[in-house]
Amino acid sequence: MATGNAQVIWGSSPIDNTTGTSYNAVQGSATWNATLGKLKQLVPTGGEFRELRIHLVTAPGAGNSHAFTLMVDGVASALTLTISNTDQDGVDAVNSVAVTAGQSVELRDVGASTPAVSRVSWCLIWEPTLKDEYIVMGNSVANALHPTSTEFMNIMNGSNPTTGGFDNTMLCPTAGVFKKFYVELDEAPGTGADAFKFTPKLDGVATALTITISTVSTTGTDLVNSFSVTAGQRIVLEVDPTSAPSQPDAYWGMVFKPTLAGQSPVFGCTGDMVNSALRYATINSSSDYATGATADNRANVAPACTIRDFYGELESSPGTDNTWTFTLLIGGSDTLLEIIFTDAETEENDTANDIAISAGNILQIEFAPTSTPDTGRLLWGMVVEGPSYTLPVVAGGGSTIMNMLKAAGVL
């Protein structure tokens, strides 16, 4: 049987959850929202989610609990787990949920008996039906699009739309192709010429992959065009309004297919850095959040996987005799995967070190200044190689061998 490498879907919240019911993006770093659907994201291809894993910084407390569930198109799925009493970690290693292209996903947290609020991190395993069709999902994190200004958002995770392109830019850690683009708005643009155009930009240049949603429509797809990237290129999602449309929230998803099999990306960026002390970020941080002074508050819980190929770019160089060092941590300890910027350097990568991650490990990126480096922003990307899985047989007729070749991406 043909096999492939699954993708790790990373999520976290830099703000405490609530004692009641709230929702968050499945892939990304956002504040919990009380309204179902405000932080949903679109799945751009078929596959299965499995192994929902949760880590709480603060346990719920005696007699209390938090129940986490993957929502699909607004409906609770079988992928769920409850963390109670003094526990801080849990995993649903039994259930899985199949989804098709265009469906939405969101994470729900239901507190019972007034649990302690906590920072939360989570991960899931994504097993695409078609080999290496990894998903890049985002949203405008419950912020409305502007009716007259061009804005930019993180391509993965989602972020508050801003007019500054670098603020929401991310860095590709491996070569591949972006394709199968889906966008949804929670309100139609309006009438006449009212519209929004969504275009990924690569190193500041618009790509061929684009969607325009106009007048009374709320959804759009581009299943025809694609664009190629190489490691180290910058990518951002541009949104252009036409004729002063309404101000909807936006949700999207697209496929990334790597040139080298099994290399799924995780993208990150951060707000302005602090150059006077150690700071920490999740590996999938968005531009909406600054680094944190406490490592536990900027954590990712991980499944078994391998992380490698760490690419980074600074908005401005550290300056003469100054240094920035960015290191992947496991359980608070340094790994060999790090990038170091000194003096006038603004681009660095570490493609030499492969870091084996065990299920349940807690990860962060440590930001370490030496002297007084400039406090601009950091963009980064890493390659994650997820666990192996058996590819399903693709429906649609033909011989079993032909279907296996399609699933494996050969045909």
C-alpha cells in the first residue's frame, strides 16, 4: 500500500480561554471568541483529521473540566476530549473525522463547573486523501475587511487585516506549489461593482492564484491557477476592495504541495520584539501578538514528528555589534535548530539540524538578544515531517493500481 507523511496542524491562544463556551481557529494563534463561526477556516481538499491533542498551562481544578471538540460546518464531530480536575494534557487517539473540500472547521471549548481559565495549545494530525496535499488555512480573526483600503493578512493562521504588508508576511521554508484556493465571506460585498479580490503575493508580486467575490456572492474558488515557491521566499495574502463594498469577515484555505515529499510548512511571525530580555513565541505565532515573557504562555503541544529547515528574515538588521538568536526549545531546553543574525544580517536559515519531537513535547521559539539589537519584526518558516500513514484508495473508478497511483500523487 502507498504511504505518505501526515501534516501537523498547530494551534494556540496567547490569551486565556473562558469558563463557558468559546471557539478558536484550528490552525493558528487567536483569541477565543464566544460566537460560533467567527474563527472558522476552510479546508481546501479532502482528508481526515485525527489525534486531537490539548495542553493547558493551568489545570481546570477539582470538579471542573474543559471539553474540546472539532467542529465541522458548525456541527460537533466525533473528535473530542475532556480535560478535568488536576490534569493539564489530553489526547483523542481513537476518533477521526473525514472532511471534503470547502468544508469549514473550528475548535470549540466548553467549560463545566467554572474551571480555571488557561492558556491553551493544541495540535491535530491531517491525513490528506491525495498525497502531500497539505492545508494552509486562515481567517481575519473576527475583524472586518476595510471597504476602501488594500489590506494584508497572514497566509496561514490568519491575522488582523493591516495596510502594512511586512506586518503580515510569512516565510516559505521549502519549495512547492500553492493551489486549490477557497474564500468565504460572512456578508456579501453589496451591489453593482462592489467586490473583494484575494491574491497571494510572493516577494511582493501578485501571483496567478486569485479570487474575486462580488455583489451578492459570499464564496469563491480558484481551482485552475497555481504558483510555485522556493525556500526563503516571502508570502502574504492581499485583499483589494472595489467600489466601497460591505465590511465582512473573511475565511480561506489553500493547498500547499511540496516539491520534496512529506515536507509540510509551518509559518510564523510576530509583532515588534523586545531587546532587553529573553522572550518566547509559539512556532505558529501570528503578527497580532507580541512575544511573551513567560515560556509557558507561548507554547505548542506536539505530536511525534520531525522539525527541520528553519528560515528567518528580520524587518531590520540587529545593527553593529548586536545579535539576535532564535532557538527552537523542547520542554524549555535548547535544541540545535536555531538561526543567528549579527550586525547587518537580515536573512538566515538552519538546514543542517533535524529535531525529533516526541508526542506531548512542549515547544517554543526563544528570542535572545545580545547587546541592544533593533526591535523590528521577525518572519519565519519551518519544515515539519509528520507521521507516516497509509494513503486511501481514491474513489471514482479505474483499477486499484491506478487509484493508488493517484492517491500517491504519481498521476
